[in-house]
Amino acid sequence: MTIRALTARRPLEAITLHSGAGAAALWLAVLWQELPRLAYGPLCSEAQGLFGHCPLCAPAAVLTLISFAGGIQLMRQQRRG
């Protein structure tokens, strides 16, 4: 039985996995932080943040995009064989 590190041969898998986990953690932090405001209006509406969002939204969105792009690339590689 051989054991290989996930990052040794498949760095795209590691990037996709870790960015997805990081995005999920950040989105949970956004929900936890903004949950009291949910009853009174938009979920994320800070005037000081980027584009009217809280500071956690931008990195969460970027990590989500990286995770989706990595997943699409992995599916393409799997189809090719």
C-alpha cells in the first residue's frame, strides 16, 4: 500500500480543496457576523466596506471563484482521461 500526499502529484486538487474549505469558513463567518442584521434588511450592507460589503465578503468570493474554477478544471481533466 502506498500513501501519497495530496499536493505531491495533484496540486490542483489541493488548491481546489483548500480554497473551497476556506471559502466555506469565510461564508459561515459572514453569516455569523451579519445574522442580526438579516431581519432588518440586506445581509451585508456596511458603508465602509468594499462595494458596500463587509470585509469578509471579498476574500470569501475570491476563494469561491478559485474553488469553482479548480473544480471545472478537474472535471475537464477527468473527462479527457
